[in-house]
Amino acid sequence: MTSLTKKNAKYTWSPNYEEAFQSLKRSLTTAPVLAQPDVTKPFDVYCDASGNGLGCVLMQEGRVVAYASRQLRKHEANYPTHDLELAAVVHALKIWRHYLLGNTCHIYTDHKSLKYILTQPELNMRQRRWLELIKDYDLEIHYHPGKANVVADALSRRAHCNVIEARPTVRVLCCEIGEIELPTEQLAELYNLIIEPTIKEQIITAQKQDKGMAFIREGMDEKKRACFTLDDQGVLWFKNRLVVPKDMELRKRILDEAQTSMFTMHPGSNKMYQDLKQKFWWTRMKREIATYVSECDVCQRIKADHLKPAGMLQPLEVPAWKWENIHMDFIVGLPHTQKGYDSIWVVIDRFTKAAHFLPVKTTYRAKQYAELYISRIVALHGVPLTITSDRGSLFVSRFWEHLQTALGTTLIHSSAYHPQTSGQVERVNQILEDMLRACALTYSTKWDECLPLAEFAYNNSYQKSLEMAPFEALYGRRCRTPLNWSEPGERVTFGPDLVTQAEEQVKLIHGNLKRAQSRQKSYSDRRRRPLVFELDDHVYLRVSPMKGVHRFGVKGKLAPRYVGPFKITEQRWAGCLPVGVTSTSGCEVFKSAGRSKVDTSQIEIEPDLTYEERPIKILDQKQRATRRKAINFYKVQWSNHSEEEATWEQEEYLQTKYPGFLSATTNEYV
């Protein structure tokens, strides 16, 4: 057609011109479905996921390079939304690896939290595995609203027909239904409604049938029963409170209403007693309420324990020699360094408290840890007899167990969710983290560069339990530093004297550790109560809330604190936690089902069917200072009550109400 635009050209419109013109219009208004990729330019990847599949689009400069989609596999249908959207990204990176590897690419997703996946501190194992694949690419993840991400969204979903076209209209349905002649029937349902009497009416009826109530009515003229009264309808009252007869079924109904009702929701024995005593009275009311609540299965599972943990401290035995018994643990979640380190492997000698801090990567396999263990621990200190650690993936792996078995080392694993077993290494972890924070603030260096000096500073610092530094306990003298120097000279100790000196130092360290252990045990056991389990006892297991784990249909923070009860079938040794109960993940402490029961055999009932609460023991004391004077308070255990129900009372009140009690018990308490 350009020939027609020439000067002095004769205009003649032929079929060839018409075909060329139409072809030009089609070329201007349409584009190829797929464009050829240019590996020198960045790529754009749009990803989306749904409950049916994954969808991805590869684009470059606004033109589509490739489409991809697939159905979800059976196990992927259980993924949470976050993992499902991340799976779409991983799927795109895998199938277009030949385009994206080595090139800059931008990932667009409608799941906003994926923007922070590269800096997220806590990841599950699946996300960690995918993150290692993502790190191979030069990419950036951007948020793209779902309403704009239409192409990838369409690829991830199943095609549906037009509902309006597939569904018949209302008029057609009405006509079809009208053509069907259905017989009409009149149906009716009969109900037999029984109106139960109220609790008050049941109590009044039970009073008339109870022999004990008749005995009280006959002796109401006596002085000792002056607190009982009868109203105009013959109902018996005790100090404006309705008397409940000895009908166990009726009392249980009252307790059930006060305990399990939607208006009360398991308030606890003390609150429940305070609520019920406003309206009702019967003998041994408080004791029955305490017994009822202590046997409530729901309360045993959900109530928090505000007392100190039961059981006495059981310290580990003091080792006999250096680097024979060691602790191991990991400090994870640290910032990635230029060398790729993101964790620290902490190894501590239980005898000398000497430690090694080894920078590692979370991607290390068991073989790499074994090589590091041989070169940095065994090569310097020999093979240990025992290794105490938590239940990390490395320490429970088959390779690690077989390696230690071949070396003759016994592995000791702590109880699940009970880091106190390795309390020494946990304390060193805190010290090391504080050192690294100080290095980051003071010297502005990477933490892996500060780690060797942090190890030196820790090993050369004074330890109270040793009464010396770990370096001195290990080598016999303090390490030289700019502040602690020693002049060079000839060695004074030789031969047998050197061996004798080393043995004497080991005995000194052993004695210091024994004294420190005894002191720590006395501090820990203060105000604790011993806890002994016997065979065939029933216990509850304390569990920690775990992400995604359902217990009794509830997960997360609303899950029960305890599960059970379970029967003890075996005990390894007396006074320690039982074993052999049904396995439950996350168990930490075994709590007896009957821990709140009170010995009721010593309750003395007065002739008027009441009993008096008397102080029997002083558990604690404190002093509160005011502007004018100091007031003494005593924590008193009362008769018919356990130590958990003890109350704080003023000294003046106890001396006035119970003269002679303080003088008789204070000396015993002190």
C-alpha cells in the first residue's frame, strides 16, 4: 500500500490492497500468545494458589512467556494458606529454573506475608527446605492484590459453568411444580411437656421428708439451735440461708448448677463456696464443695497451678574428671553472616565449666556435625563418657547415636519441654547471648567474628561454683591477658609433684562443686513440697500448647493444660517422675489427680451441726511498714483446710481471737 502514497501515483484499490490493509489491522490489534524470552532482561512471575491447584505466569516486559498450573496433591490439601501460597512460588521456580537461575526476577503474589519470608525468624521444616531453594535465585517478592492477579488466579482454580445459564428460571420451576399433582396431608406432633420444680421447691419438699430436719424443728426452742428459724410456710432457715437436707442427689444438682452452668463456668472451690453460702447451708458444706471441685475432670485439665512446682531438686552427679561428662545445645535464629553461619553449637564440660562455641549452619547434616565434633572436641579433650542434651533433631538422629555408640559415649536426653535438665548449658547460652549483644553495640562487628574472643572471655572469667576460672580449673593457672600477666621464667613444679598438684586441684574443684550444688539445692527446695508417686496412681500430664495440634477438639491457647488421667504402670526409681503412662507429646510435669483433696477425718462437728475453723500452723510471715508503725502478718493454715487455702492474717487479730497461738507456734516456725 505504500506505493499508493507516492507522488503522482494513480489511486486504484485492488483486492491485493484490501487484503494487505486487513492484515495490517489484525497485526496492530493482536499480539502473539507467547513471547520469546530474553535472558538479558528481568522476568516477572505471578503466582497464586487455591484449594484445587497452583497457577503461575511467566512474563517479561508485560508480555506472557509461559503459563503453568497443576492440581494439588493429596497431602498438599492439608497445607495452611501460607504454605500453599509459598508452594506456588516454589513450583514456578522449579519448572522455569532454566529461565530464572542467574537472572533477576520479581515474584508477585496476593499473599502479603510472603514478602517477609526471607527475614521471618521462625520457620517450620517445610518452609526451611523451600527457603534453601529460593536462596539460589536472585529474586524479590512483591505483594499483588488478588483482584489484579486474575491470570494466575484463573489458572489455579477449576473452571465453572455460568450459574445463570445452567439454572432454570424461577418461572419455569414454578410451572413444572404446578404440573405435579401432590396430595396434601395435615400433620401434627404431640408433645408431653413436664415442668420440673425449681431448686427451692425441691429443697422445701425434701425438708418435709428428711428426718434430720424434723429433729431440728423439735429442738428449736433450745438455746443451741437459736440460729435456726421457721417461716410462715414451715420452711427451715439457718441465719437467712435455706437449709439443704441430707439428700445427696439434691446437693449434687445444686453443685452442678454452680459449677458447670454457663453463668458460672467452673469458678473454683473458694468462689463457689462464697456464692452458695449466700443462699444455702448444710453441714460440712465447704468440705463437700472442695471435694466436688477437686474431682471435677474439667477443672483438673484447665486450671493453672499457681504454686511452686512440686518435687525436690535432683541435681546431676558431680563428674570425677575433666571433659568426661559434657552438655550440648544450640543457639538458633541468629542473623546470617557473610560466611552463612546462623547458629552456635555450645559444648560445655560439666566439671571445669569450660566451653567451646562453634559457629554452624542450620543446613549442616549429621556428618558435618560429626566431623566438627571430632576435630574441635575429641581431638582436644578426648572422648567423653556421657553427653547430656535436649531432644534436637541432631541428638536423636540414628547417625549421631551410632557414632557415639562406636566411640563408647552414652547419650542422655532431657525430658521433652523440660530445659531445666540442661540448666547449666541454658545459663551459658544466656551469658553468650549477652556477650554477643555487647559486641554488636560496642564494636559493630559480626557475631561470628566476636565468637572466638567471647569463648576466651567466658573461659577466663571467675565461676562462683568453682571458685576459680574454667581455664584455671582445666590447665592449673589463669590464662595470660593484658590485665593478668606473668613474668616468663623456669617452671617450678616437675614430675610427680606436678601430678600431685593436678590431683589436689581436682579434689578442690570436686569439693567446691559439691558445696555449690548443696547450696543451690537448698535454695531451690525452699517452700517446695515433696511429691512421691506410687504404682497404680492416676495422674494428669501437663502439656504445652503446640501449633496445629488439636486436643479435645480445641487448639492453641484454648487447649487444656493437662490431659488424662493416666495410670502409672512403672517407676524407674523412687521419688522421681513416673514412666510407662500413655505417651503424650509435650508432657512436662505429672500432676496427681487428687492433689487438692483434704483429709476430712479430723473434722470436729459441734452439737449445733456446725464446726469451728481454728489456726493450726504458721507457714510464712512478713512485715508491712506504714508511716507510724510496722504491722506483722502471718500466713496461717486453718483446720479442715490444706496449705493451698492458707490466708494472711494480722498479728493483732490472731492475738485477740486466738490468744496463745502465736507464742506456741512462732518459735516452732523460726
